[in-house]
Amino acid sequence: MKQITATGHTVEEAVAQALAQLKTSMDRTDVSIIDKGKKGIFGIFGSRPAIVKVTVKAEDPLEEAKSFLYQVSEKMGASIEIEVKKDGKQLYFLLKGEKIALLIGKRGQTLNSLQYLTQLVVNRHSEQYLTVILDAEDYRNRRNETLIHLAHRLAQKALKTGKDVSLEPMPSYERKVIHTALADNKRVKTYSDGSEPHRHIVISPNNIDRNAKRHSAG
């Protein structure tokens, strides 16, 4: 939150100085008068400057986040349209545009980074913590389907080889998709390993399957 203390011969002059430095207008600020000042004899002797503290009001978190996304997309050369949906403490920013692939990036890495940054922007002035989901042209659903297929394929690999299979690092919500996809498969177990940003899922065959493989091999 931007804030500045300024002085002037009068309160009005001090406020004007602060607004000029903050490059904003009166309606977007809160003004607190620290000292009204004193003119003094002949306007010189015993005079005391007026002192004010001017604070820029917090912008609406949604509008601030949209402004951030518009600026980033413009710099990346990919103009976008944004639709915002709110579900309790979750905010969904749905992005559309001709060059949306630039904002998604390889395996959604750019989109994930933008989501993290947008969440920081949203919660900078929000009274309650909000979770941000950033989606582009239904990428999240398509990615979830890919992850579910990947989970089942690698589970079969773990069972066939009898060895643990480690997946590539993923953000927490993608790891959750893998865990959920294999939750009902009693032949394998999943767990997360490593530290962020390298935390990843390991698919491990259950001991009963490993023992069965040993007996069949022996």
C-alpha cells in the first residue's frame, strides 16, 4: 500500500505535494492530518509547516488482478479477454485469446506461474485469503484428463516392473489429480516426495503385488 508524508505552508498545499508524488487523485486516497501548521507573525516568525499523511486506497482485488493480467498479456503480445467467476473463497479467471498458447506455455508452466502471481496480487489487499484458479481455453480440464490417463498408465508400469515410478514435478493441485485418480487402485499407493518446486509424485506397487511378482519369478 502506497503511503507518503508531505509538508506545506497549508494542509491543502501539503496534500497537493503528496498527490503529485504519488501520482494519484484525491478520490483515490485517504488523508490524515498530522499537524495543521501555524502561520506565525507576519507569516514568518514562529511559523510551522502543515504535515499530512496520504495513503492510496486499496484497489478492488478483482480489478487489480485483471489489470495485472492485461498488462502481462500485452507485454507478451497476446491480447486476451477475461471472465471472472467467484465460488466462495475461490476465484476463477477464464482467459480467451487468439495467441492464448503463449500464456499457457509448455505443459502449463507459464499459466501456473501467472496463477501464482495473480494470487499474490489478489491477496495483497484482500480482507480474506482467496484461492485463484487461472484457466485458458479450458486447459485445466484437458490437462486433468491427460494426468488421469498418465496416472493409470504409470500405475501399470509400476505393477509390471515391481518398481517405484516417479513422475515429473507438479504443482499441488495437479498432484492431487494423480492421487485421486489412483485412490481406488488397491494394488498401488501414491505419495509426494521432494521439496517445492521439485515436489513430485511416486507411484509404488503395494507389497502384496511385489511378493506375488517374486514368487512368480522364482
